[in-house]
Amino acid sequence: MIQQSARAVVFLALLTALPAARGQGGGGPILLNEADRDRCLAILREGLNSSDFWPAMHAAEGLSADGRGDEVRAALAPRLAAEADPQRRCGLARELVRAGDLSRTRVLLDVLASDDPHGHAHACESLYKVNQIGDGALLRKAMERTNGGASIKSVMAAAALMRWGNPAAASHVRASLNRDDEAVARTAAWVLAKLGDSRDIPALQAAAKRFDASPGRVYFTHALAALGDAESRDALIRNLAADEPTVRTQAAEFAPDAGLSDLEAKNALVPMLLDPNLDARVRAASALLTLARPKAQPAGEFAVDVFPATEANPRYSEGSVIVLRDGRLLYATTEFQGDSSDFAKARIIAVESADDGRTWGQPRVLQENVGQTNVMSVTLRRLRPDAMFDGPIGFFYLVKNSPTDLHAYLRISNDEGATFGEPIQVTTPPGYHVLNNDRVTVLSTGRIVVPVASSANGARNDHYTSSCFLSDDQGKTWRRSKTAVDYGKRGAMEPEVIELKDGRLLMHVRTQLGHIAFSESADGGETWTEAKSWGVAAPEAPSTLRRIPSTGDLLLIWNNAVQEGEGHGGPRTPLAAAVSSDEGKTWSKPIVLESNLQQTYAYTSLIFHHGRALLTYYVAPLTWNPLSSRFRSVPIGRFYEK
């Protein structure tokens, strides 16, 4: 395989290296006896230690899927350090990511960003397989630069973006299925086998007929089998005993997608454990182990009340989530004690999830109450703009001493949130400085921007101006912006800052005038324009704004209903989302995330991970007491539904 052309190597590699887990049929898990299971693991370990590079990567994939990522990391990390070939670097980095070291995603992005095109298609393929895209910009560029038509590189870039809900990427993959270039068409078929559905069957059948005389027809057959086509499923089972090793290998890769039954697996896959071809043995072993595991849960939207209110702790609110290097989620929030008032005693606690938020562990204290009143409003952020899943984590929070004394602090972790260093005061001037949860922005320049709403005479003065505290040394020292933003009535409250594509900054603020207001900065947050209406109706409540990595669009989360004449512009319900493809000038029709008008929802946090928007926010009755903290996971594609 190494002597083949780069294009052929890329295609063969991508045809034999994606985790299969859909299982279209076959009922529950197959029953794998202990002897066969031990044989499967022995084959995967043999493959991992083999000098045959791609079978070694496929074996690593199988071991990681079986929960043995520690073995894979120990075997592959030294090889990556010594490897110079960009294609092989992609393979090694990809399997290290799958084995639980997400920081190796940086290797894939660096290969894609390099001037040497030798590894570009491999980088796109690998990013697709590990479900990571960085900020999406490199992949969008790779998809769009097709030189008049699709290429394997553009299809794989589109595949990675398709997993993250990019509708244009999905269209690109499906259009590529109709290309005359067989390698491009079958690459698209391979992707649709994993990401498509039964609606893609007619197009795949048509493509199979177009290439009926080609040995490559099996790729379309196996894709059809994965999507539930019965005739193709039977053909896949026959191909497990084909004369050609690459056909047997690919059939074994797709066997879990086709959902082989217990009997089918034992009749067709178990004999392959003795196959003379190492890659076929590895794929058969991986397929058997996959089929023996419970099927993955559906990937739809779900919500979990991670911190339900109790009599002792009637309020959990103002949270933030970060992805750790090993893929766990760390979710921190404020735990109030005995009362739900902003001035009740409170501390900051955190829990972790190892399954993307479906279940959570036991809480631990991140910050005890060191204020005379409380500590609250947490933000968790990587402090470097180039940090993917490594580098220092900043833990920002408020220390409240009185209605006239409120300050933001920063503690830094260099061990993935296990411990945090001594506090650094961010807001140094005297006063009452409100930093909302999940509001700190790290600019592309490395500057850290902490937007705050300040009241010179304290909370009871009840008029706020918004400014920013800036750090250019990763949080060691801070200074205040030269100008501040004001607005009518209660002023400019609870600001958030986002970096626009042209480098300007946009600050949006809560107001009492029935809409969101905004201001802009052309100098990194030093000075700000006069605020004006953004044209987005909202009650007196905070909103959250982020950039969707897969599309580059802006996503706004807010309460999109205003009741004129009601206090605070009406209750904070429903909770809605809208998308802007023109940097906030216009917005799509809102979709509703929370529709119960007898409950209120606010103080949202938002990150993106594995093609999903991960949100937290408080949930409370209209009486505002008690308040629980909810986690919601939403596939990004939902924001583009019409």
C-alpha cells in the first residue's frame, strides 16, 4: 500500500478505518464466548504491534473502542513523536485522539494547514473519523476549493462538517455521489453509509449501476447494506468470504453497520479470525467486539437536570462547561444555600461526565465561599487561542462581599481542572462589577476579554455601564478598557463579547427597553461605539452568542418573547435559538428549545463538541424559586431545520 499513489493510499485507508456502530438490524448484542473474545483481543494486540502501518491503526481503533485506550496511547505516542510522514502522522494522531488524548487533534489541523498537500486528504479523513473540526475554517476552505469539481479531500472535509450539522456539506457529499470519478463517488458512498439514511438508498443504487463493471462496486453494495438494503446485506455477508482480501476487509468493517445477527456473525466473522490477511483478521475481530457491545443510544436531542434544587439548596444557576483533554466534560455551577437570593450564601461546585453529558458523577467543590456574601457565576475557558484540548484552564468567578463590593477573580489550572492556583483579581477598581457566567472571550490575538457591567454605587444604585477588563499575558495582569457602554433606563447590563470575522469585536447587552443592544470595538476592546438596538426583541434577560464551528455562522440563545408593561418585560420564557449568516445583521426564524410557558430559563452557557451544542441554564417556575441547573445537548443540524 505504501508504494501506491497518494490518492490510492488515502482512499484505501479511509475505506478501512471508521468506527462502525449503527447496527441496522440483528436485534441485540451477539453472544461472544470468552475464548473468541480473547482471540479478538489477541489479534488486535498483534495488529497494534505490527510493522504493517494501516492494519496497526485499525487495530488501535478496535482496542480503543473496547475501552483499552491506555494500551493504544502507550504504543502510539512514541511512534508519533518519531514520525515525519504527514499521512502517517495523521493516522497516529487520529488513533491517539480515539484513545483518549484529544489534544492530538492539533496535529491533524496542523497537517491540513501546511503547504504540503501530501497529508491534506488524510487530515480531513481523520478529523471526520474522530468527530473534531477545530474552528471549522480549514475544513470549510478544503471543501470549497474543489478546482471545478469534487475531490477525495473535499468530500472528506465535507464529511467532517456534515457530522457537525453543516447543510452545505451534506449537499456536497450527496452531490459527489453522482460524480463520474469513481474514487470520488465511492468515497461519498462510504461517508453516506455512516452519515446517511434510507433516503440515500436510491442514489446509491443508481451509483452502483453506473459502476457495475468495476471491482469498486462493492463499496456501494456495502454502503447500501449499512443503510438497511436487504439484498445488499446478503451480498455483504457473502463478501466476508470473498477471494480478494480487501473485499473481505471492507465487508468486515461494515458488518456492524449492517447489524449481523448472532448466527451470521459466528458463521461469517469468527472464521475470519484465522484469515491469512492481517487487516482482515483485525477488522473481523473489531467487528465481533462491536457487535457484542450494546448498541449506542440514539443521537437525538436530550436534557438532564444535573443539579436539581432541594430545600437545603434551593438554587443552582450560572454554570459553565469545558471539554477536558481526555474527553470528559467538566460542568461547574453555583450552589446556593438556604435561599435563592443573589445575596444568599453560595459556593461553586462541579461534576464530570464521561459520556458526553448523559450521566454525571458526584459533585466536588471548585471554590468555597470566600466572600462575605457568596461566590458565584463561573466561567471555564482555555486561556490560549490555539489550545484545543490542552493548555491552562481559566476558572473565572465572582466574589461578593456586599451590595457595593463585587469583583471578578481568576484561578488557573495546569492539570485539566484537578486543581486550581491562587486567585488573581481581574476587576481592580472599587465597585460592583457583574461578570455573567460563561462570558469570557479569548481573542485570536491571545488577548483575554472579560466583559463586566459595573455600578459605581453598588447593586442598589441599579444603573450599569459595560466595559471590558483586558489581559495580554494569559491572565497575569489586567487593565480596564478606555471607554464604557451605557444605555437607557437601567443601562447596559450583563454584556458578552464576540470576535467578528473581520477582527472587530461585538458586545451585546441586556437592556430594559424590550430589545438587545450592541456596541462595537475596532481596537481589541479598548474603546467602544455608542450602543444601539440590535433589532432583536427580548425581555430584561441575558442572551448568549457563539460562532458555530462547522458553518461559521452566529448562534443566538435568548428569550424571544416580550410582554409590554410587565415587570422586566415579562417572564424569561420560552428559550429560543436563531442563526445569523451575516454577522448578526439578520437572523433565521427562531426555533424553540424550551417551550413550557410556566417555567423560566436563563443564564445560558454554550460550547460545541462532537457536532452538538452543549447548553446549561437555570430552570425555574414563574415565581423564580426554586431554580435547578439543566444540561441540554442539541445536534447542530437542528438549528438549520426549515
